[in-house]
Amino acid sequence: MYIKKNRLLTPGPTPLLPQALHAMMGSDIHHRTEDFRKVYKSVLSGLKEVMQTQNDVIVLVASGSGAMEASIQNCFSCGEEVLVCTAGKFGERWTALTKAFGLKPTVIEQPYGSVVTPEQVAAALEANPNIRGVFVQASETSTGAAHDIEGMAKVVRKTDALFVIDAITGLGTMPLKIDEWGLDIVIGGSQKAFMIPPGLAFLSVSERAWKRMEESKNARFYFDLRRERKNALNGESAWTPAVSLVLAMDEALKYIKNLGMDNLIKNAQLLATATRAAATALGLELFSGKNPGSSVTAICAPAGMDSSVIVKDFRNRFGSIIANGQGSMKGQIFRVAHLGYFDFADLFAMVAELEIILAAHGQPVEFGRGVAAVQNVYAAAALAKETTKEPVAV
Ligand SMILES: *Cc1c(COP(=O)(O)O)cnc(C)c1O
């Protein structure tokens, strides 16, 4: 009856950058040519630049989990002891992956919505000097919580353990000082803050991690990072790359470099702040209220209401796709993303939609309250700056 535009508001996949999408139409190009090598080299150096690291960044044709697997396969050996920090669905993936490769994980598990602290990591490392690696999510997308990576790095760096970070939704939403903090492996995925479709995973690898790869006894073939590193020197990948996604990534990186990685992070942080303000103004409870990250905000459904109803209504009434809770949190929370190509106009609409949906289900809502909270955050951040007079030069 009404026009409904599809709007992707999920924490992966995220909305596509139009110019990246258009670049994919140039995919009739061969990957062993100078034209493509130029683009591939530009993507590799662009990733280093936006990740702000001197470490090599390796690109794999896989979703983010492929790079998680590659980090374990390449740097560890069957039987080694490792530490997994988990407080959500993606933390559980680290546990499952380490076990799948025959590692012996000590697991620090915190309830969903909470986080593992640096103190807990320090205690576990002290109790077990055989730990060869520490695994964590920078941003736990299933709950919206963010880990204190800097604090954890401080304690991990007192040992020889490799610090492996799933930053798939951490990159572009929080500061991650890879070189300064000594982060050995930092993993990203194309369909999150990088504004392009799923299919590319990438990871920065420290010298410490490259050395560890020589010791690993695991068989490696498709995801052999050493082989990828060697080929990358010539602007090539070991296997046929996802040409269309590499072209898209090159455009997205241009956009991010022009905007500035710090501004991409600030954008997500501001949208997250505004979303929390809106939820609070509407009397809704935040799920990871104590440790909120900026990639995604998880909001509890009002008491007695199933969050699946809210998610469905977003889609049916407005064409907006938001995320439900995962696993045991399905039906309890809904999640709204801020990472990548999101702006305030997206958020004004989303909060206005939410108000209508809540009212349609008999919740007490004063129209405009949540939207006003978002407007106030924008005004405080942007309008205030515009009206500040520049000091007069003398
Ligand atoms: C999206 C995501 C992943 C990767 O999932 P894929 O489906 O393999 O891309 C891993 N960790 C986190 C924290 C994520 O948000």
C-alpha cells in the first residue's frame, strides 16, 4: 500500500557504499594482469593505512570466520594451551574453533551482555604459564558489548602468548592501536564497517605471529598466510581473488581514507550514543548497558513483548531490516547497527519507526520523544560546533 524502501540496519551485512557497488561492474578484468595488481596493491596498502599499522595485512576470500580459522591453523599446533575470553555468541566461536584444531582452551566465560576483564586475563595467564595464545572479540556483536583491548594487551604483552583479536565489528567502531598496544593478529571482514558485500576477510599479522607460523605443525594449504604474504609482494593473491570485492574494497578504502578512520569511529560512537539516548527516553532497557560498544546497540524488548515481533514489524511496516537476538537471546533483544555507512538520517527514521511499532503494540509512547533524543545528541555534537566563533586572528 505504501512504498517501503529496503533498509539494511544490521551489524553485517551493512549498507553498501554506492561508489563501491558501482566499482564492482568493472569485474571483467583478469587477476594476473598489471591493471589488477595495481588495485590489489592499493587495497593491501589501504588496509594497512586505515588499520594504522606497519604489520602486513593479508586478504582472504572468506567471510570473517575464515580469517579466524586461518589465525589458529597458521599460528598454533595441536595440543597447545590457549586462553579464550567469551561473553557471547562470537566468543563461543573462538572456543569451538580452538577445539576443532585440537588446542586446549582455558575458557573465561562471562554472561551475555557482560565482558571479560583484563584482571581476569592476567589471573589466567599467571595461573598457567603454558598459554600460547589469547583470543577475544573487540566488539561482541551478539550483545553489543566491547572489550577493553588496550587493558588486555598490557597483560598479554608481559608473556609470549599471541594476542588474537576478532575485530570484525571492532574495526571502524573503536580505537585499536595495533602497533602501540602490540596486537598480534587483528581480524576484519568486508561486510561490516567496510561498507561492501560479504566475502573478504583480512588480518594484520605481527612479526611475532609470522615467527610462530614457522613453528606450527598444522597442515596448511588454501589459507597458508605465508604463501599469501609472498604473493602479495607482487600484488597478487595465491588463488583467484574475489575480483569484484577487491574492486569494491578499493573504492571503500578511498572513501574511508578521505573521511578519516578516526571520523568513521567517531561517527559510529555518536550514533551509538544517540541510540542509547533514544532507547532510554523511550523507557527501554539497554542490554549491554555497562560496557556498550559502538558497532551495534542491543535493546531489550519491553516486558511481556517478544523482540521478534518488533523485528518483524520493522520489516513488514517499513522495509527496515534490524537484527534479532542470537541464540538464547532471540526474542529478548533487538539490535541496531552503527558501523560503516550509517548516518543520522538513518537513525532518525529508525527511531521514529520504533516509536510507531511500540505504539502499535499498546506500549505507552509519546511520539517524538526518542527522535528528539537523537536530535539533541546531533545538536550537541554538531550545531554547537558550528555556532562557536573562531577566535579572531591578531
Ligand atoms: C560478523 C562477525 C563475525 C564473522 O562472521 P562471518 O559470518 O564469518 O562473516 C565474527 N565475529 C564477529 C564479532 C562478527 O560480528
